[in-house]
Amino acid sequence: MSSFKEKVIHIVSHVPRGKVISYGQVAAYVGLPRAAREVGWVMSELGEVVPWWRVVNNKGYISIRGNSTADKERQASLLILEGVSVDEEFRLSIEEYRFRPTEKELREFHLEDTYIRTLIEKYGV
């Protein structure tokens, strides 16, 4: 069975250019809907391994605390290069750009059918 970190990497790697996903959404797709903070910790360790810049908070705000290689400005510029509109206060329309995996993709995340239905109701497809 995959570790939490491996599952986070797998899910974030599925987010296409021009789309974003919330920390809580990643946690939900991992199967631990209350682990958004832990997703943030994993993301802070990854560097350029996965498209970290596509992960934002659920209000559509870039909330990265930043480090020497990644900060709000860098995340915003990478999203803008992908066609995501980000304002000067680091906000974007989460519902417009939200990644909504298909039911088939959700099954690839190895989730139970009843849980998949719950996710579809919450985030849509």
C-alpha cells in the first residue's frame, strides 16, 4: 500500500495545466479528508517533483508561506503562465479552475465506491 506522501504526489501529478486543487481536496482524494495541513507539509518537501503551484487553499487564495525556492509570487506567476487568472492579492476563482477528476480517475485513487459518490457530490465531476 502506498504511503500518504506517495498518494499526495500521485494525486497532485494528475492535476492538469490551468487547473488547481485545494489542500483539502487532495486530502479527501487520499481518503483522509481532515488532513489538509498534512498535505501542505508534504507539498513543502517536494520541490519541483510535482506541480506544487497548482495546490491552493479552498477559498481560492495562494497561501504558501514560502521558502528560498517557492513563494506566493512564484506560485502566482506559474499559475498565470498556465492561464489561471490570479489577482494582485493572490486570489483566483477556485470554482472556475478547480480540478474535478472523472469517476474513472477517482477509482484510480483506490477509493471505495460510496466515498467516490460523496466526493462527486461535494466537488462535482
